[in-house]
Amino acid sequence: MHFFLAALVLASAGVLAAVASPEPGQFAWWFIVGQIGLATLLCVRGFVRLHAGPESTSRFDELHPKNFFLDTWRAMDNESRAARSRRTEEGRGYDYRPLAALVVGAVCLTLMEYLGASSMFVRFVELLSEDDETVWQSLRESPFARLYELTWWAGWRVLCYFLIPALALRLVRERFRDQGLSLQGFHEHVWIYGFAYTVVLVCVVIVSYTGEFSSYYPFYKQATRSWFDFLCWETLYAAQFFSLEFFFRGYWLKQMRTAMGSHAIFAMVVPYCMIHYGKPMPETLAAIIAGVVLGTLAMKTRSIWSGFLIHVSVAISMDTAALLQTTGLPDTFWPQL
């Protein structure tokens, strides 16, 4: 635990250095250095344990495909069979939890598709301001108009990925903490996050040199205008990523694992891949692999936190890499309006 806290201090050193730096643009460089340092230390922790005894060796061997994937899937299947047997013996009848989760999920995905697009914010404001053009005019002419649209986009994802499922859990009297929100499993396997982020970071740096990548990221094109814009956007991005991880790797997997066992992971991967439609094709195909890996990791650790941190770290790194390859990093905190 002390090692993990030390790594977090290193990762946050960039923020402190940036505050004291006369060059605001150095913030991103310090952030990347801190992230690489954090990931490296976590990886070193895992590798050092390889020579520290039988227990440490077995932990390092968790990365072996057989142990990471097959053993986790078999454990899920065994737990699923045992849970169904207990349910039958206790005479509790039909298990409505998977049905409820799938229906709630379908409704939430539909709401986001038809109402959660950033363009819907424009139509919504136009509808409300039919009799008062000044309201829409002030929003349309605001220098933060695009940020308002993305706030709408992120807000719908927090609502549908997190708040509505949380309400559904309340109605069926399921414990909220059991949906992958426990930190216990995350602490034990935190070094896997470091390893995974290091691997993905290398891929991000390589792919960032392609024109398709730099033209697509970041979603908020004015993130380069100021650090205020950049930080506001990344906060919205992180909030929707937490909600997404809770929905796919917490809520859905927990509610379906008793009925489907390890197959719940692959059932989850289908809609998870589909929400990436519209993004570059390599990223959409990679989402299939990422869905299986993150789903397995969540079931192995009983926690969504590793997947959330991987998502956020990679997303910020992708945005930063895209800016470095195009317009450059912001050079002021507040936009010059």
C-alpha cells in the first residue's frame, strides 16, 4: 500500500511542477512523465515479486493467458453453477436479475442514441427558446457553446450508464457496492493496471502519427485553446468513462454472471463494440479485445477501478498526443475571449 501511495505521488508530481512552472504548456509533458513513472513503478513492482518467493511468483503468473483468462472464466462458470443450484434448493424461483439488467440496458442505450448526442442539445435549446430567441442566441454565441454540447453528451452517459442502473439496483434490493465498486480487489492487482497502461501507451504514441487519429481526437477541438478548456473536457470525459465501466463491467456482468457464467463477458462485448461505431475502424475492432480483457479483469479482481483508470489514462494520453501532433498544447490557463 505504501508503494502504491508513493507511485501516486510521482504521478501527481506533474501537476505540482506545472503550477510552479512559468510555462503552462509544460503541464502535459509533466503529466505524461508522471503517468509513465506510475505505470513503470507498478510494473517493476510486479516483476520484482517474481524473485521474492513462491507467492509472488504465482501473482506474476496471473498475466499468463491460461491463468488470466481460462482460470477466471472457469471460476465464473463454477460459481454460476453453484449459485443456480443454491437458488433451486432454496426454491427462490425464476431469476429476474439478468432480464431486468438487459432490458434496462437496452432502454439506456436507446435513450443515449436518440437523445444523448451533442447535436440534440441544440435542438433541445431551440425547442425551449421558441418564444425567447435571446436564450438560444446567448448560448449559440457563447465561446463555450461546444463545451455545453459535450456537457449534454456526457450528462446523458452519466444518467444512463450510472444513475438509471443505480436506481434499478435499488428497486431489486441489490447492494450497490457489489457492482464492482469495492477497492479490495483493485489494491491486490493494481500492478496489472500499470502493465496494461504501459503497453497501450506505446501503441497510442505510434498511432498518434496517423492522420485519422490526429483529426479525430480530441472530441473537443477547442481543448487546445486553454488549460481551462482542456481540464473541463477531460473531467467530463472521465465522468462518462467511470459511468461506462460501471455499466458494462460492473452492473451488467454482476447481474448476468449467475445465469450466464463466463459467457456474460462475451454478451457484454457485443454492445460495447457497437457503441464505438463511428470511430476509426482499428479502434472499434480493438474494443472487442479490450472488452474481453477488461471484462475478465473486472471479474478477476471483483472491481471496475482498474478498467476505469486504464480508460481515463489512455483517453487523456490520446488527447494529449493528438494535440502534440497538430495544434500543440495550450499556452494559457484561461481562454483569450
